[in-house]
Amino acid sequence: MLKFTWTHIERHQLITFNYSPDNPELKEYWDNRDARVSRTKAENENSKFQANIYKRQKYCCPICHQNLIYSEEDIHLHHIIPRKKNGGDDSRNLIYMHQSCHYKLHAKGTNTPEALKLLGLTPADYLKLERITQTWHNRQRQDKK
Ligand SMILES: [Zn+2]
Ligand SMILES: [Zn+2]
């Protein structure tokens, strides 16, 4: 009886493959799998982030008011408060527009009254954004700790 059990266990071990992440033979498999999972997660989060910006601006270019989704032109992502002026990557500081509209906007300067007018923003909106991006920067600093 004992002998029988022993044989049974041995046979069982022979046909059971070790799928554990600690199995060195499978290390590459698990590395690739982890990379794939985190890449998909990042892609999903990124597309959610982009979709939020599009939704907020109702899929329209703020400069020419045409729909961005069906545009054949390249779409650019503009920082309303420029990075140089402490603007962060908070989605509320980002806005999609056509490439040509983007150039038109930058020709007015980045955060001049004319540029803000083109974007349909008031100086009060701008001040609000400054606070939002400040909060974004503080949060980034905290995450790094
Ligand atoms: Zn446009
Ligand atoms: Zn820009």
C-alpha cells in the first residue's frame, strides 16, 4: 500500500510542470508576461487620460472649432500653462488641437492675452489653472518621496 502511494506521487510529479515564477526555465516567460501586463495597464491608463481630455473639449479644436476625431491633420497636445512656466501634465492643463492651429496659437505667444483669447479662456480661468498645476507639482513631489 505504501509503495503504491509512493509510485503514484512520483508519476504525478513527472507530469506536473512547474509554472512557478521561481522556476528558472520559465523566468523569461514570466518577465515577458509582467512586462506585457504593465504595458497594457499603462496603455489603458494613457488612453483613459487622453479620452478625458477629448471629452472635456467635446472633441473639438479650441482654435478652429472643428471636430478633431475625423481630422486628417496631425493632432497636437498643447500645455495651456507652458512647462517652462511651471505648467504640469494635469489633464486640465492639456488640450488637443490641430497641428496648424497649434502653430497659429504659438505665433501669439504661449500665455499672452491673445493666446488665451484664442483658447477661449479668461484670465480667471488661467489663474485657476495655475493653482491646479501647482497642486499637480506638489503631488508629483510627494509621489517621489
Ligand atoms: Zn483646429
Ligand atoms: Zn503648445
